[in-house]
Amino acid sequence: MATKKQKIKIDGMHCTSCSMVIDGDLEDTKGVLASYTNYAKGETEVEYKEEEITLDKILEVVKQIGYNPSIE
């Protein structure tokens, strides 16, 4: 299976706990292999399996927990 990495800009984070919530929820999502969120940079890098999840679904997961994701 092919994996893909994508950087996503995330607005609305207020602290490092926000980044932990994002990483936890994304990593609990089927098809997401890893999430590396950097609060200071306001972005996350997600590694995922294209066959199992779409980028739109990843963005939707971030929106559902209260943040505003966008592709750089």
C-alpha cells in the first residue's frame, strides 16, 4: 500500500494540548499512520494510506474537533 504525507495548516490552536488532541484524534482514524502537529508552526504533517482514507476525510476529522484546517 502506498503511503502519502501531507502538511496541513491548522488555525485555532491555543496551546500544546491542542496539538496533542489533534494528533490523538487523527491517529485513531482508520488509514492514518501518524500525525505530527507543531503548535508553534500552526501545522500538522499527516502520514496516511491513500487506499483507506482521503485527504478530505482527514480535514473533516480536524474540523469536527474544532479547528480550521487548510492545505498550504
